[in-house]
Amino acid sequence: MTDVEDVLSTAAGWQAAGEQVAIATVTETWGSSPRPAGSRMAVTKSGKMAGSVSGGCIEGAVAEVAQQVMASGAPKLLDFGVTNERAWEVGLACGGKVKVFVEPLT
């Protein structure tokens, strides 16, 4: 089983147990990115997380948006880009851009 399948299986299990779940998927990267396009992270309303879309501050921001997406039901496309000077602060080791699509699991 791949990492993506593990995240989706975990998310499905959480949903089957009655949890509200959102899925975040890396849709595009440019420059340096710790996780490639297609990487996924699942987040529950109660705060459980599985998988990874980047690391650093980006995952915290994605988890916050996942809570909003579960509450509203409306998906969001997030665009993170940093300069080389700020790259280490937010977890993108050499700068770059990452786009992450966050959607409720229904």
C-alpha cells in the first residue's frame, strides 16, 4: 500500500467511525518542496491528522483551513510561496511554491 492509500484508508476508517474528515492534496509544486504533488494529509474535526503535505508551518495552516472546510462544506485551494530568505521558517528548505487543495470527505 502506498502512503496516499494509507492516508485515504485511514480517512475512510475515521469517517466510518463517525468523524468528519477533510483531505488535503498537494496539487502543484515549484522549486523546493519536501512533498511531491499527489501527497495527502487527512484531518478530522476532532484534530487527528494522518499523512503530510509539507511540514513546518504549512501543515498547521492546512489543518486550520481543513477545519473551516469541514464547517462550510466548501473546498479551498491554498497557495504557499516563500522567498529563499523565509524558506526555513515555514518548512520549505530552499524556497519554492506549493499548492494544496483541501476538501471535505463526503
